Amino acid sequence: MTLWASVDGFIEGTPDIPQGRPANDRKNGLGDIDYSLFFSPYKTKPFIWGIGPSITFKDYPIRQRPASFNLDKVLAQIERAGSR
């Protein structure tokens, strides 16, 4: 019997930023990369909740820290298809 489930997520941004005049002068590239892994009880209807580690690799290191590690959480409501 499974008591826990794992849910992971990967977010990567690609910013496209105007640099002023002329209007077609833009900067773009790879943004921050975030990976999260959540552990959740297997049966938690009608909500899913979880807690787990998150790591962020920064595109522009703030205070010379290229990465950060955090404890993260998630809460989501489950809806059945066609319930609206």
C-alpha cells in the first residue's frame, strides 16, 4: 500500500526585456531555473498538499549566491473533469 506520493516541478524563464530606444533593441536569454520536489500523502481529497525541497539556480547571482535551497510547500484543489 502506497502512503506517500512525490510530485516534482521544473520552471525555467526566458525573459525578453526592452532596453529603451530604439524600440527594437532588446535583451533576452535564460532566466532563473527552479526545481521543486514535493512529498504528499497519497489520499488527501479534495485537496492535494505537499512539502519538500526547492532549489533555484539564478541567472544573475544576488550577493554572489548562484543558487538557493529552500523548504517549499504546495496546496491545490482537485476538480473532476466536467464538474463545472
